[in-house]
Amino acid sequence: MSDAEGPGQVWPVIPLAALPITDATIDETARDFIQRATTARAAGARPFYSTSANGQVIALCHHDREFDAMLRQADQIHADGMSLVIFSRKFCPKALRERVATTDLVHA
């Protein structure tokens, strides 16, 4: 997955600890989910798979190959932790704009 594609958009990704983290705001993500939920899928198409990662998830990926493989099947991986945003600001050429916490996304 080099870019996570939303309806009509190509979402940039920022590699963090070898995971492609989607660089989208919580509002962009909420709108994207609504568009995906209201757009018909082709018969037999697999559902859109979005997940999130924090420091614990990254550590687990490095110790559990099955978990890592499952996570990498996702269409999008969001930063569900401020530690990932801070890390990207200090060590990546392009920083994540914000975290997209799953608990906050429910209310967005």
C-alpha cells in the first residue's frame, strides 16, 4: 500500500516503523467513511478495511509476524496515538498532521 485511496482522493502515507500511516485529519477520515458507507460496492468485493496504530501496535508488529501481516492487509492505517504524531514531527521528512483516535472518530 503506497497511498490509501479515499473516494476521489489519494491519501498520502507516512512510513513509521515500517508501517504506512495515513496522513488524514479526523474530519477528513469521518467524511471518507461516510462516503464509503453510502457508496455501493461491487458484488463480492471485500469491505474497506481501516484500522489504527499506536506505540503498542507497532511493538506488537515487530514481535508477532501474523499480527503484522494482518495489519498490512488494511486499506488505511491511522495514527491512534499522539506519540506517533510527535515521532513523525521529529524524525520524518513530512509529519502527520494529527492523530485519528478511534474513540474520537465515533463522535466526529
